Amino acid sequence: MSEEFDKVAEFAQKYVADRPVVVLGTGATIPYGLPSMPALARALVERIKIDEGEKNYETWKKFVAALEKTNDLERALHDAELSDDLLSQVVEETWRLNNEKDLQALLGFAADSSTLQIARLFEHLLRTANPTVSVVTTNYDRLAEYAADVAQACAFTGFSGGHIQHFLRNDRPNTPGRNVNVWKVHGSLDWFEKGTGDLLGLPLQAEIPKGCRPLIVTPGSSKYREVYNDPFRTILGRADDTLKTARSYLCIGYGFNDEHVQPVLNRRVHENSIPIVVVTKELSAAGRRILLERPCGKFLILEEENTSTKAYYPGRPGGVSIPGCSLWNLDKFLDMLLAEGEEH
């Protein structure tokens, strides 16, 4: 192996050894078929049809035009200032698209759970004297919960439940004390609010239950209103506490574009020298600004560079190429971290 590869492996093992808080973004689930922001934007335009003369036509037309101009879903939703009933349509179609892809992914994991690399990560992090993993995610999907089930740990999201269940011949629950706390700051496909105001966790619904609205926060100004209400208020508080007390961070496919998460990350990696590892296909502009324009003390960033990996770490803030490997892929990163793969 090259000297650069060995250096990256050294930093990865050092920073991840202290049981990091795992931060999952859409880049962590896109490989399993979950939609990206551009895919969600295209689906909204295709699925929501408002004819000229109908209520909300001009507002929706403004949104579509803004989206075509900027290709930025959050900015378009913010600038269009959608009415409550139009926003409800956006929420419902966002739920339907993500739910459809999520359930397809679940069938794939049922056929072969070894493809779920997040479970492999959890299994590694749970091999400690106090086997608890904390996850903070901006995703709606259930992949973190599926991964906890595959790792035979108890997932807790603030609601009770489990998705991939194993028959236990000895009347014993999942391995005692193995817990994965999943703080979903933008809501979950399983969460709904009834017309009475009651909050429900209804796993694996094929459609939105009658009389319920999905508890997911779409991009745009609406997410700042929602955080004042439960379950978001409580979940965001738990996520905030988790991030503030973390001894290190492992960010997978996270874009550093969420104002509910990255302010704490930014402050702690710079002011408290908390180690951070970022594994992503492409580091976002916000990530470069936060982590590389003013490099923090302890960091490792891995992103794709053609057929190679570009790595950034102390002493190499401008990055260095590691040819012939894909360490920005979670499976290859874990091969390196766990020293299981012979080919990198």
C-alpha cells in the first residue's frame, strides 16, 4: 500500500475508535435507491399538476420556474412561499416517493442483508463495553433502523418498533444492551399525526393512513415552523444534546447544508478539536467552506476523484490522491477501517 493510504487508515482508525456519533445524509442512502434532491424535485414537478385557472396555479408556476432556473429545491420552495394546501401536496408526494423507494430497498435487504453496509458499521461500533450507537440524520427513510435490526440491536427513534425481525428460539430479545438511537430531525416515513393531534408511529405503510398527515419536514421555510412542534422539537433537542457531547463524528453522505445540524458540528470541530471523518461521493460547497477553508485540528475527508479517492487530513488540507481505490464508498472505507479487504 502507498504511504498516503496508510496515513488515511491510521487517521480513520484513530478517529473512529472513540465511538463517533454517526451523521447520515442522503448520500448514505442514494446507493440503495432512495431519491436525491434533484430526483425529488423532478418527481414533484411530474406528480403535482395544477391547471391554469386553478387555485395555486400561479404559485406553483413560480415554483417550477425557480426550480428550472436554480436546480435548488430548497431555495425554490422557500422563494415560492407555498400555501398550506399546496405544501401538503408537496409533503404527501415527497412521502410517497421516498416510501416507495424505501420499501423496495427493504425487499432487497430481506434477500441479502449483507448489502446494507450501515449494518456492518453498526456491528463494528457496537463491539464495546457500552454497546450504544447514536445516529443523527436528516433523512426520512428507515435504513438506519433496518441496519440496527440486521445488527440485532434495538433501534429507538422516539417511537417504539422494529422492522426486520428474527425468530428467537431461546425466548431472548435482541442482544441485551445493544442499542441504536436514531434521531431523525426532519421526521420519518413511519410518523404520522392524526386529525386529533395524536402522534403515531405506523411502520411500513404502503399509503398514507386515512385521516393522517405524514410527519416529515420538506426543504424550504416550512421546516423552521415545524421544529417548534413535537415530535420535531423533542427529537431536535435529543440530536442537539448528542452532537454536543460527541467525542468524534463520522459523517456519511452528509452535505453540511442543514441549519439544524451543522452549526454544532462546525463549532465543536473548530473550538473543541473534536475529530471528524467525512465519507462522501463529493464534498459539498458548504462542507468545503466549513472544513477546508479554515481546516480544523482533527479531520479526515474522503471523496471520489475519477477512479481514485481524494483524501484531506492534517498536513494535507489541499488533498492528496490515492489512486486505484474507492475509500469514499462506505464498503471500501469499512474494509480499510476493519482491515478486512485485501484489495483496496
